[in-house]
Amino acid sequence: MDEKAKVSSRFDRRTVFKSGAAAAVVGAAGASLWRSGGVARADDDDIAKIAEARGLTPEDVRAALKTYVPSGTYDETLIFASGGHSGQVLVIGVPSMRLLKQIAVFTPEPWQGYGFSDETRAVLEASAFDDKPLTWGDTHHPALSETNGEYDGQFLFINDKAHARMAVIDLRDFETKQIVKNPHILSNHGGAFATPNTDYIIDGSQYATPFGWEYAPLSEYKEKYRGAMTLWKFDRETGRIDPALSFSIELPPYWQDLADAGKGPSDGWMFSNSFNTEMATGGILEGHPPVEAGASMHDMDYLSVINWRKAAEVAAAGKTEDIKGMPMIRMATAVEEGILFQVPEPKSPHGVDVTPTGEYIVVAGKLDPHVTVYSFQKIQDAIAAGNFEQDEFGVPILPFDACVETQVELGLGPLHTQFDDQGFAYTSLFLDSAIARWKVGGEGIDGGWEMVEKLPVHYNVGHLCVVGGDTMAPQGKHLIALNKWSIDRFTPVGPLFPQNLQLIDISSPDTLQLLFDMPLGVGEPHYAQAIPTSKLAPWTVYPEVGWDPATQALSPDAPQPGKEGVVRDGNKVAVNMTSIRSHFTPDWVNLQLGDEVTWRITNIERADDATHAFALPGQNVNLSIEPGETITVSFTADRPGVYPFYCTEFCSALHLEMMGYMLVSP
Ligand code: RUQ
Ligand code: CUA
């Protein structure tokens, strides 16, 4: 039996629920639930009959009871999942696994009006590649902002791997406020990761290129191509990354994979895997091995160990080189200042994850059946003892044996690790299509560093996510496996399959239970972070009428009720409009050919969910104007005609009547 077939057969367990005999499963819990509702309208046997008629096993019923969120009640947890090459972020409720929102980040999105208003267009345009606007991204790793090593629910960051960009989302309104383009590198992967107080957002390069997006032939790879770690300075007050205080550190031309920030004793340091220490570049037709083979020849690659706090001091002291307007700490400086070290790590490492106490660093090598656990203290001891040699780039290489705490054998294709509050770690096994639960060891812990259970998942699991699972305060109720393939899980919908997010109950120390399969047909989530909803405080309407979400302040230009109108100054026309159920004021907008129009709309509603939208034919415009919001769109009236504009959000019984005429006279 091949591996997939084996896994499948484990899922072929239809011990169908039998009424009477199996009613014990619903048993006490089921019965008391019905009764506590105050309605004695069904007994256990009815539930058993439903289960039997639907062909459900006792396990199925248990899973359903644990995930069902009745109408009118809320999920206890939200996950923020990347949307992969949709370029967006997905917000999903747990345990119901209902998709609540897709936050537009790198890709224009009409429902949110993202990329159509002046304000949101500016966010996208600020991160253009030179002058070329980019209208998609490849989101991989969302990072929630942290205070003292715990999620604080204020901001979310996410990278665009395809263009090495970083986005900032404000969790007061769940909207993207800023995207910065990395001036040094062209693709990233080791980001976004927040330092424990969100001083910096870590952004590691993926494929080595010459810095500053310059040209150099592949024959000069070793001399001219480089990797880098960028530290984006985050300013909580403005809610923005401050590129002027951000900097990069030059690395050898290996490919940085994931990264993580230290915490507790390791706070001030960060860790990043480097694979392709072979420096393979492909060249299949030129007689070289393909990258997949060329980059997998060494038994050991390197874990980069970087003192970011020291690096920030060195950057502030100006010991940097300016490349495309942003400082770079050169490799030689990084070595001289004691910022950069490397430790060998086995076989094409992928994920690096610091344990909740900050004492250990867990590395998963894709081609090694173990996770390798490094001790931060041992690394520090080796550095202090000068116990290292230098590689061909001059970077100190600490000895493997001196830094490793232990290795834990888990299975095939380990990728990523998260932690819970019961002392367990969870590692995804891509090739095994399984989640391994293992016990974290260390001082005073009995029987640590060993695998305790493996749960099959469908199929090819990439990241996994536990509530707070990468923080200093993880929780132990749910784990979400983000699976790449969904063969035989869902009703076929053509050759492009949805992704499959699987919800797993990890609350019992004895056994893991798969609860729910969530097909996601809107992109490929890589990583996700989960946060209790009690830590979030989003607005349901904007604080004041005339609010500008771009500045998170009252806009001085906001059209206010009673001040609406069309104001002409030569060929410059300002349209000051308000919206309320069910009309726009003004609803006649008379323009002349060639007019340069600045059109502002304030939604003066104060009721939750009373969003109006604004579609203007011929100008490629759709705006979403949430209660209190002010929004702007500018264009040139470049074609005579009559253009009915209307509200695209079904806001009231007379929503169809919520329209007006824009007339452009020749
Ligand atoms: S990763 S391929 Cu996060 Cu495992 Cu991007
Ligand atoms: Cu406002 Cu429809």
C-alpha cells in the first residue's frame, strides 16, 4: 500500500451511528444541552436517528458538536490566513470555520472598493516596482503585532513573496494601510515576523539576486548575488512602517527560508534558515542539474543567528552603505560587530520556530526525518568562547554539536512547528501528510523531546497554526492544518481544487481529533495566525462622520450634511456628496468634457452595517463607503454622455432607487 492509500484507509471508518446503542455518545452532553435550552422537544434517540439516517459515526457527531456555532453566537477565535497568490488575507472564524472576510491587500478588490478610491490606489501605487504598478501579490506569512511576546490585536503584517513587499493592516477596521517595497531584494519568504514588542518586522530574502534589482550574469553568482534580512521599523503611533529607520543586513547568496524572532532570553536575536548553500542556479539545458537537485546536495545548510538589537545600533551609528535609499549593513561589518553567525542544520531546512519560553529554536529539515532543537544558551556559549571557524564569506560558523540540544524523530518532510500550553509542540509532516505531536523538553521536564502522537491529514500539509502558537502564551484548544491538496475530500469543481484547512481538537493531552474540513476556493493559504476574539476590538462604524481611514482621523475635506454640492473652479470640479438610505446628495452632477473631477462622498449613516457603495460606469470605479467613512475618487471627464451612478450595496428596500445622474456635456 502506498503512503496516500494508507492514509485514506484510515479515513474509511464508517462505523455508522446506531440509534439506541450509540446514543451514549450524545449521551449526557446532548441531553443536558437540549434541556438547558428549556425546550424538551427531542430526546437522545432522535439525535441518534438523525445521525444514523445521515450515515454519521459517533466520531462525526462528536466533531459536529464541537464545531457547530449556532446562529446568533460568535466564534471564539479568528484566524488570519494568507491568501497565497490571490494576494489577500482571509479571516476565518474558529471553530465554525466560516470565512468572515477577505481583506484586500495586494490585489484590487471591488467589494471593499480597494484599489478604486484615491486613498487605496495610493497604497498600491506606493509599492510599485519602479514605475510599474503591481496588481497582485503572493502572500505567505501573516504576523499579528505583539506586546511582550503576546498578540495584542492591533495590527497585522503580511509579505508578498513575489515582489518582496510588506503590508500593514490596521485591525481597528481590518483595512490595508501601507505597502512598502523592499529596495534591496526582489523576492522574500522569511517574513512577516514581528519582534516581541513589534519594534521591527522581519523580512528575509528568498532567491538571491544582485542588490537593488540590478543586473549581473549568473556566472558571477558568488560575487554579485546576495541574500539579506531586512528589519522594517514599525511605528505604533502612526501605524506605519518607517522606511527611514529600516535597514538590511547582507547575507551570503544562500536562500533564506523562514525566520523567527527570539523572545524571553533570546529576545534581541532572530533566526533564519538558509538553504541552497550549494549556490545552485539551475541551467537544465546547459547541462546543470535542476535547482531541486542542485540545491539538495549538501547534508548541512545553515541557520543564521542574528543579533538584531545590535544591528539596529550599528545601523543607527551609520556603519552602513546606502543602497537605493535604504541602509545596508555589509556582511563584513555584520561579522566584525558580532551581529551574524551561522550554525549547520540538516538537509534543506524550512521552518524555524522559537519555543514559547524562548530557550530553544526548532528547525525542520525538509529532507530529514527529525526536527533539530538548538539551545539559545549553547549558541551564546559557543559565541562567547570564540568556538567557530569562518566560511568562504567570512561568516563565523558555530559547531553543530556545541549548539544542538537534541533531535526528535518525527517522520517524513517536517516543515513547521507550533506550540500549545500543555507543553506540546506540533510539527507538520508534508510527505507523511500528518501532524506530529511531541513533547518539548528542557530543565525540570520529564520525558521531553519525544513524539507522542501522529494524526493523518489530507494531504500535503504545509503550515499549521495553534492559537497564539508562535507566541510566549500559546493556547491549547485548536490547531488548523493548512493542507495543499484536497484530493477526494470535496465535490469536484473542475481541475483546480480548493485548498483544505482542517480543524483539529488538541485539548485532550491523550488524543488529537480531526473535527472539520474547510474547503477554501479563493487562494492558497500558506501560514495563518490564530487569536482569541477577546483580544480584538474592531470598530463596527467609524468613530466620527467624515472619517478618513487612510489617516484614521476626521478628514477636514469630508463632505458634511448640509454642505453638499458641486463646486466649479475653471475646469476643476469638486463634488461633495453624502449618502444615506436611500439617496446620494447631490444626485445630479453636471460636468463638461475635460473637467478634472475630485469626487468625495461621506456616508453619514451611524448604524452598524449600513454601508453604501458607489459604482460609476465608464470610470472603472466601485467604492465601499462604510458608516462614517469619507472616500475620494478623482478622474477626468473624458467622454461626453450620461452616466447613471448607483449604490452597489443592497442597503434598503429602496436600494435600487439609490442612484443619480452624472452628465458630461460636449
Ligand atoms: S512556506 S512556500 Cu511558509 Cu512552508 Cu511559503
Ligand atoms: Cu445604498 Cu444600496
